[in-house]
Amino acid sequence: MKLKPLFFSTLLFVLSYSYSQQSTCSSNPIYQKLDFWVGDWKVYGQNDQLVGTNRIEKILKDCAVMEHWTGGDGSQGKSLFYVDNGSSDWKQVWVTENAQQPWGQKEKSMVRSEGDSLVAFQGSYRLNGKVTLDRTTLTRIDNNTVSQLIQISQDDGENWRTTFDAIYKRNLN
């Protein structure tokens, strides 16, 4: 029995369409882990002082998250968050205009997750010849408020020092 080329073309189209429908990032719950943080934010430090703004957006058909930080002093930083296909873990790459400084570029991996309200990323870099652990924890307080805590440790995580403690308030303007 000889099958016609149209049959194979139709079969190939149906299989590729079916695969593309099943593999969308927006339908996979792992890609929704940072959804609580997506939005435009005003960021406040101690004494409710505005320390910067941050725009968090889903990009590439919801397969990644992009962070656009602007500090109150005009400094800027960008993060790309993505899911590693091999491990299914979220990863972060952070770069600032001070990329030549030890803290000016970082790579972190998700080390903790609690439902859809808390994520923590951790990485390391060298500072003054010592390995410095760097941990960021994002916690949803409510739909319009997120806490961000950044801490470092130079003793393998025995002791942590807070370097950034801020509250994100959704910019509703």
C-alpha cells in the first residue's frame, strides 16, 4: 500500500501542532513561580523611603522573566530569570553597570520555594579573596506588596548579613 505525500504532510503538521500546544510555557505551572512579582513597582527601604523602581515582566512567550531595576541614584541592573531544562530549577543572571565589581554580576539558582508566595535564590562570588554566598528572598505579602531581602555570608551560611531589605509596592498609576 502506497501512502500519499499529502498524508505525511498532514500527519507532520498535526504532530508538530500538538507538540507546540503541549509545550507552551504559559500552561506549565513551573513557569508561573514568579508571577506574584510581575508588574511595575515602587521600592521602599527603611522609614518608607523610596529607594528605586523595578519593572518585572514575563518575556519570550512566558518562558522567562526580565527584571529592570532603577535605583534612586539612577543606577541600573537587569536580571534574566529562566528555567533550566535539565534540572527544572529557576536560574537568575543579574548584571549592573558595575559588572566589573564582584557584586556587579551574579548568577543564582532557586534554593527554596513555598507555593506561589515565596522564592529564594542563592549564588556565590569572590570578595576580598573569600567566597561570598549571596541569597535573595522574595515573599508575597499580598497582591500589591512583596518583600525582598538580600543577604550575604562569608562563612558558608553560618551567619548572614542583610545588604538590602525592601518592600515593593505595586505602582497602580
